[in-house]
Amino acid sequence: MNSNLLQQHAAFKRQAAAANSTPSSSKPRSSEPSKKRFKPDLKAVSQNPNTFKWLKLSVDKLKKRYQKERKPISVEDLIKAIRLDLDPHEKSWLANALKENIKVEYDREKDKFAFKPAYPIHNKVDLLTILRDHYETGMGGILESDVKECIMKHDEVLEELKSEGLLRAVTRSDKQSVLFYRDTSIETPMESQFQELWNSVSVREITEQDIENYLKRVGISTMEGFNSKKKATKKKPAKRRRNIRMLNSHLDSKMLKEFD
């Protein structure tokens, strides 16, 4: 073999061996600084007076979205939908506030938010089913405000149920309207004159004692023992017998005499 080729082959082996022996740590490091993990300053954002406004707008938007399409949404898309200009710190605060809100349901896997109503009502059939279930299980009625959150045109739905004779609404003292299922199978028709007579009698300010006095005046005796509450007599504490310490114990009993 040609001597020049042998020398070139030996030089190539030496260069290859030198390249393999170079440590990997000798590679030049990147001059770019390492990225730090973002840590939002939630405490500072909470002092902003607009935080309540952001949260209210977000929950209202989720409510309207639930009434239409019932699909969850990310916090970024939610901010765009209500046209808020928030920095990363404010965005993180809003996301945490929505996670802790009782009216909001958070999907951890998809990192999205949706409105959480009091009842899963989507239409008239759902409302009637829940009202009937509450009636049969003795749970009572449901608030109209809760129904309003679920159905966009809830007034029309309520009017339809009332016209069909399946709904009864009662207004409480706090002006809240409560909806009940109307069971027409137990209703008994009554003449209007009896209804007027019943409604004309007011018992709002009548006590049990007034009723008892009225029954006595018309010659009707009340049940024996009715409203006869005996006053509990206090027992006198028993007198304790004092232990008298005997003195002059060195004297014999025979030496002691009684004098009148």
C-alpha cells in the first residue's frame, strides 16, 4: 500500500480519537438567561377596586352563555368576550376568583369555566319535572330567581305552566317568589260564597287565650287540661344536720347533770 495513504489513515485515526475524548461539558453555554416561573401578585391585585366589577361581569357572561349554548370557556376567551384589558397578574386573580365562586363550575382537565345553576333546568319539561319531584318528596317549592338563571325566557315558560294549571306561585314576606307544583287531583271545588266567608275572617292577631275565652262565651268548653300550665313549685332545700364537735370529752357522762 502507498505510504502516503498509510500516513493519512493514521492521522485520521488520531483526530477521531482526540474528538471522542473531548468532554461534553466543554460545549459553550447559551448566553440567553433562563426563564423564571411567573408568580402572580394576587395580594396587590385584590386591592384594586375594580376586582368586584371584573368578577360580576364574568359570572353574568357565563350565565348568559349557559342559557344559550352551555359550553365551558377559557379565562382568556372570557376576558375577550367581556372586553376587559387585564395584565397577567389581574388575569390570574380573575381565574382564581372564578374557581372559588359557588356559581361557577371549573373543569380542571380542560382549564375552562361554566355557569353552575341551582338546578339543571333547560326547558319547561325540566322545570315541571323538578317541581313535581319536590312536591312528591316534600321538599317544597323552588325560588323563581333560580329558574331565571337557567332559562332565558323564563316568564313565558311560567305563564305556560300557569295556564295549564300545573304551577302555583307564592310571594314570601321578603318579596321572593316561590314556585310550587299544583296537584289538581286533590283540589275540591268550593262555592264562592264560602270562599269569601273564609277570607273575610282574620285570625292574624288572635291568640290561643282569645280563642279559649270565645269558646267559653258561646258555651263550648275546652278540653280538660287545655292551657293549664302548673307553675313549678320550688322545693325547699332540706336542712342539713350540723356535726357538732363535742368538747370536754375528758368528763365522764355520770358527772354531768341537767339543771332546770
